[in-house]
Amino acid sequence: MIERASEEVKKCDVTRADVHEFEVDHVTTGETYVVNLQTKKCGCFRWELMGIPCYHALACIAMQRYKWEDYVHPAYHVATYAKTYAPSFHPMPGKNQWPSSGLPGPLPPPFKKQPGRPKGKKRIKEPGEGEDAYVQRPKKKNTCKKCGRLGHYQKTCKNPPLQRGRPPTNASKGSAASKGSASNVPASSKGLSASKKQQPNAASVISSQASTS
């Protein structure tokens, strides 16, 4: 922490106002703070909160060529740390061996009703405002472009691809049927139909005879 603060000390301009009081101007930010080395206070309040001199105080300490270790709170001293762990720590028994006090257990904190509508109680709906009042659009099922089935996409499809081809038109179907029917007619029936067309009608024969007579 002191090493990081030493970089900011170079950006501070210190003006001595008294034996223990100084005015510190930060060149980069343009902020000005008052530091008192006797009371160990700074206008940024970091020294009082942390117990370690801030870079404003370090600038004043460096100007006076004092030791910054003398202005650190005693809680950070090595002697205090060693004194804290000097006595031995006794072991603690399990929870089932703790003595009972006979007092009731701790109570939960008092409940405070929050403002606003309760979540459990809904607004009373008007007539015709039930669940069936709005018509829902039917859900459209996904159709796979690969196999043509419903319920999945093309990316997740594991089915074989659908064989696609151009279906025959009605005209082609009719021509194929007519060709097939013509090919299926036997030759004997074709000859009979031709002979029927060549035989003259009886009425036409009688009328021709009457005209000649």
C-alpha cells in the first residue's frame, strides 16, 4: 500500500503552513487537502479510517524527512501482532457439550409490511375477463425441410432425406392413358369398327333406288 501511494506522492505539491499543518495540492486532479501530522488527520479521511498514512500525508512526511513507520497505527506493528498470538489458544468442545442457558431461542426480526399490492392477492376480474376471454393463436408446429416430418428442425434431423421430384401434370397423365388404352385395343376390334364405318345405311340405299326409278 505504501509503495502504491509513493507513486502519487510525486504528483503532490506540499506547502507548509505550520509546524504540523500542511496544504497538499494534487497536480493531476487539482484537489487540495489539509494534513496535520500531530493529530494524524487528512482531509480525505483515509488516514483516520485505515490507520495508515495516505499519499497526502506521505508527501508531508517525505518533505520533513520523517519516518513513515512512526505515523502508522500501533495495530500494524510487528510487536502488536506477536503479542496477539503470544498466549496459547485452548481447544473448544463440540456443540453437544455446550452448557444450556435455559433461555428461549432467538426470535426472528420483526416483520414490516412493505407498501404495495400483496403478491398473494390478485385483482378481482371483471365479467368476461377470465382466461377464456382472449382467443389464443394456435401454435404452429415446426416442419423439417429435410424429411418433411413435424416436430423438429433441419439441423437436428436424423431421418433420411425426402426424395423430391416433379409430379406429372394432368395433361401428361391424360395423354399417357389414351396411348395406353389405344395400345391395349386388339387388332380384330379395330377391323370391325372399320368395316362398320364402310357398310352403307339401309335408308340411304332405298332412297337412292327410288331416285333412279
